[in-house]
Amino acid sequence: MAKTTLKTGAGNSEAQYVKFVENIVVKLTEHEDLFPNPDPTRMDLEQALTTFKQAQADAAYRDKRMVIIKNQAFVLLKKVVYQLSLYVERQADGDPAIILAAGFMPSQKGVHILNPAPKPERFRVKVDADLSGVANLKVNSWRQVLAYQFEYRKINSGAAWTRVLSSKSTVAITDLEPVQKYEFRVAYIGRNPQITYSDVISSYVF
């Protein structure tokens, strides 16, 4: 049975990936009868693609903040594409022609079971008394990662976790409320959708 793959063609550059996603949009439009109620929707995919392309343009002059925003938009786009690939795989039920109709490349072999991402190792949180409202998070890298999902919330607040996706194993969380205690955690995002979080770390923010 064929499975969907995330092969983009001749290369792995951002430009090649944009072409890959644009082709998926075209194919889903041409064959919408084969893919009713896609999850995420084609509109979700187009929005993520537009956001990334705008971020690319904004980062053209190598402004550090704009480059970070572009990288985050790229991670989000990849996540939307991956989630869509799972939907296409379910619709195709092993039929490579249906996978191709959605703009994805089918696998050449049988079913390959993907193991869940492991529990993140050596998660650290560092705060600096000279930097108000900032926490620096770091975790050991994982070779098969698609993205690092960092999360935080004010402790004992009952609030939902705030999520920050990063293509790197380090991230700076800014605009936190000073002199408050927060809790932090991280997960590796891999090709298997199952998520395993790190241990939660609590820390005061200056």
C-alpha cells in the first residue's frame, strides 16, 4: 500500500518547497471531488503559504527579527502540509493515483510504521535579571525533528498553554510579565503525530 511522502522534487530549498505547496493547492482545486472536507482545509494551506511568502519578502534584507518570523512561518507551513498529507493518506487508502492527484508523491514501498517522537532530553530554562520579561529555552536537538514546540503559561493561572514553534532547539520567549512565576515545556514534532512533552520546568521571570 502506497503512503504519502513529503518529497518536494529536485531540492530542499525554500523556493522548491513553495513550488511543492503551490502544486498541492492546484491539484486539490482540480480534484476537489476526491478530497471532500480536507483537514486542514485548502484555505488553511493557502493562508499558511501566503504568510510564509510575505515573511520571506520581509526578511529579504536580513533583518534578524524578520528572519526569525520567516523561519517560524516556514515551520508552520510545513506543519500544515504534514497534517494535510495525513488526510490525503486516509482518503487514498493505499492508492498511489489518488496521492498523486493531491500533489503529493506516493511511497515506493509498503507501509512504514513511524515511531512517535521521543521525550525531549535536557530541557533547560534560563532567565537573566538584566533582561526583564525574557526566558531563554533550550533542549537537546533531535535528528528527525520537523519542529520544536515550546509552550509556556503563568503558573496556577488555569490558562491554556501558549505555543511557540521553532525550527531550532533554542528560543527566547519575550514579553512575559515580570516578577511572575511561569511553567515551561517542550515537545519534538516528528512525522508521527503523537506528541510526548518534556518534564515541566517552573521559573520566576524578572
